[in-house]
Amino acid sequence: MLTGLLVALAVGTLGIPAATAVPDEGDVVDVPRPQGVDAQGLPLQPDGMAGGPGSGTGRPITRMQILARAAIWHEAHVAYSQLKFRKGWRTDCSGYVSMVWDLARNHWTGDLHQVGERVDFEDLRPGDMLLHHNRSRPRDGSHVVLFERWVDEPGGDFVMYEQTPPSVKHRRWSESGYSRGKYRAYRYLNVIENEAVWYPLAGDWDGDGRLTPGVAFPEGDGWRWRLSDDPRGAVTHADFVYGDVRKLPIVGDWDGDGTYTPGTVDLTGEHHDWYLSNTLAGGEPDVRVGYGDVEKQPVVGDWDGDGTFTPGVVDAEGDVRDWYLSNSLAGGDHDVHVGYGDVRKTPVVGDWNGDRVFTPGVVDFGGEHRDWHLTNRLDDPATEVRVAFGGVDSMPVPGDWDGDGFFTPGVADPADGHTWRLSNALASGVADTVFAYAGGPAPVSPAPGPSASPVVVPRPRPSDSPTPPVRPAPSAVPASPGPSPAASGPVLPTGPVPVPSPAATASPDPAITAPGAPTASPGPASAPPAGTPTASPAPTFAPPPGVPLEPPSALH
């Protein structure tokens, strides 16, 4: 999430500009230190992982989260090495910045500029980087540091984090002896600056058994949550502030009542602290849990099928991801340990076979589309489903989009007009539903009082029965050539954002499909790339008033 993925959260990647020239031409060695690169000059990755070329942006991240991650290695006195890895991250200077920005892979000084944009030195903000790449001696004459704050006035001395022998330092620039003229300032493309960059979320906000879109974005010191009960995000139904912006936003059904509600996860200290709310009204958390190594990625899901979401964390060491899952909200040790998924892929979770138990998955970053590798087991898991769906620059957001009890792929792309593309089948191909939802403000109820916050639009209460519908066996499922007009949902407001032209139905992927998993009918071999909408041209649409149509310049 981010339904269970983000969390993984989201974790997901946004678009990046085409690669530009290596950023510096300095000939003088400023920091004599080897870089973690191979004989071809590509950045070393753990256990033989390919180093590039290609983008390595990760999920959106706040500046406070970047600094929190930077402090972990400083407090742990992580030793400098060009050849060693910690939790999958190379422990040299560029591996350190890759870790604190939570990139998709380890970079080096020769390609870190590809995931950032140039800014003026005086405009540096917490979590930006200063990069020096010495092209004449790239392996042992280059360096990168992380900006924390100005000592006095902008443009003067500043405090920074850097990975340099013997271990991570937290000090002033003036104490380093480095030459500022050799360094260029960069800002991470996916850093969250304002509400135009958001975390896509999916949850069953009204308990009707179907997941619908939502977003979270920073507002002051907290997270602003805007959630829609409409399957195409036609209107925002819940609008409130909850949680510290320095923590990671998550969603789940924490009390087993059939509705998803917000939570946040701390990223500092000895373990993750989870702050969970059982309402869509902001305020203080109802549950606080300490669980999971702070250097592991948080995920949430219903691991035992009892209807309640509980924490998990995912490691990135070795070849295979290790999942440590808890079946309670009481903290303590894990109940389930699962080894599943390539460490080079993003973890996601979902109920892929409709048995109410959430199981792992991983999503690839490379190629022309996202490859989803999914398992239905928590004991001795193996890939049972492989699906190609979604552009590589979009963020994976799985969910049960049609209320049939099965989680299926979805992606959200803030760089493409905040467009969501959702599939109702575990089969490669095109999207069943395409819409824009940027998280506009909810309609204001008539004559609100002076303290009318949060705004929640009235909606039907959930059914008393938690039993999900049962999907028929694959042989009994009629072939579906694409979304029907009746399933298209309400017509969205028109606007200037063009929708892609109609495309052919999906071509079958030579993928593995688990018994009982949703299926889709094959299409012609000339099908368009995964994630492209089908059927008749959809209406154009625009974000609600007050929400920028395009993301900020940091995404371009």
C-alpha cells in the first residue's frame, strides 16, 4: 500500500528528464577516494545487480524523511567502503546519497545528476546535494555531500552529511577543506515540496468492498489527506489533516471494521513507530505500535486473514527480500518470516487470489512497462503470477478496484496529469479504468460552523456483512474485451488534458497465472503498451479547482 504497498509506498517512480552530460569537468582531485564502480564505470550494486544505465528514481519523499534517513547511518557510525553494502546500499559517498533519497538503485557521482535538477547554490534546501564529478579521475577524485541547513545567511557556510572515511560525518562545510567551486547543487526530482507532488493512496474508505483513490501531501507540519469514494475520483469525500509530515503516510483497516483509515510510520530511532487512526477525522492516533528495524521498509497487510491490518517490514540484503510480518498491533517480534522477491524490485502487497490473506509481490523498474511478480503463499513462496502492466515512470498502487475480492495492478502518474490506470484482472494488457485524481478539496457542506474541519461528505454506511463476493472459477469467467460503457462511472469534468486515443485490446503476456486468479481475454498481437486505456475515447478531465494541472518543475 500505499494500499499495503507503500506502502510501499509507494513505494514507485516518477518521470525523469533525459540523461544529460556528466556535470563537472574538474581536473584536480578534491577528495582522493575510490568510487564503487566496476571496470566499465557502472555503479556497483549488491550481489551482482546491474548498475545501469537507466533511471533510478524512487517514491516521493519529504525533506524531513531524507534528513531522518541521513541521520541513521551517522548515528550507527557506518564505515566507508566502496565494496560493502548495508541493507542493499553501497557504503561510499554516492551510495549514501542513494540511500537517503531512497532511490531505486545505487548510483555514483557519474549519474546522480540524472535523478536531480540543477539549482543555484544560494537556493539549497534541506536534503539537496552538492556534487563534484571529476571526469579525469572519476573513481578516486569525485564526491557528493548532503545539504542540511545554512549556518547563518543563505550562500554562506552550511551543515552537511557526508559518507567519507572513516564513517559518516555531520559537520560544517568550512571544516571539510573542500573547494566549493568544484561542486554543483542538485535537488532530487521526487522530493515533496508542496501539494502538487503527492502520495497516491488506495483504500476502501466507505466499507463497500471496493478500493478507490486518495492522496496525501504535506501541509505545514502535517499530512493533508483527500480521499474519494468514487471509483473514478470524481469528487473528494474526506478532507482532513493527520500525522507528522516527517513520518511516512500509510493506510489500512486497523480495527477490522471494513474501512481503511490513515496512519504514519516513523523513520528514526531504534525501530519503526506506527501511529494509527481508526477514523477519517484527523486528530490523535488511536494506536501506537513499535515494530520493525528502522532500516527496513514498512509495509502493511492482513497477513492472517482476520480482517485487521498489521505491520511488516521488508529487508533488501542479499539476492532475495526478507519480509518480517506481525499478526498483531502489540509490537514485539515477527510472527512470519518470508523470503520472496528480487531486492532490485519494489515490494507491494495484496490479496491476489481472493482468500483474504495478503501476500507479497515485487514490481520491476526496467523495460518498457512494469512487471509484477506475485505470490499467493507465505510459506515457501514462489512466483505464481507474472503480469506486465503500467508505465515504468508511474507509481504502482494495487487494489481491489471492482469489489470482487481480488487485488489487481494499478498505477498513478503525477507527471501525466495525475492520471490513474487500473486493471481488474491479473493479466497483462491495457487498463480497464483511466481517470485523473489530483486530490482537490472536498465540497463544503451547507452553513458550516466556525470549526467545521475536517470536511466529510455524507455517504452510505458499509454493509453489515464482511464477506467478499466469490469470483467464479476461471473457466466460468466470461471473456472481457475491455470496460463496458455501463462500468465507466460518472462523467468527469472536461478540461484541457487530452486522453490517449482508443487502443486495441490487450495482447496476452506469456505469464504465469495462478489457479483461481482473475483472467482477461487475449487480444491481437499488436496491442499497445501495458496501461493504455481501451474502448471508446474517454472524456477529457481536469483536476479540481486550486490544484495545479502539472507537477512542479522538480518533476521535469
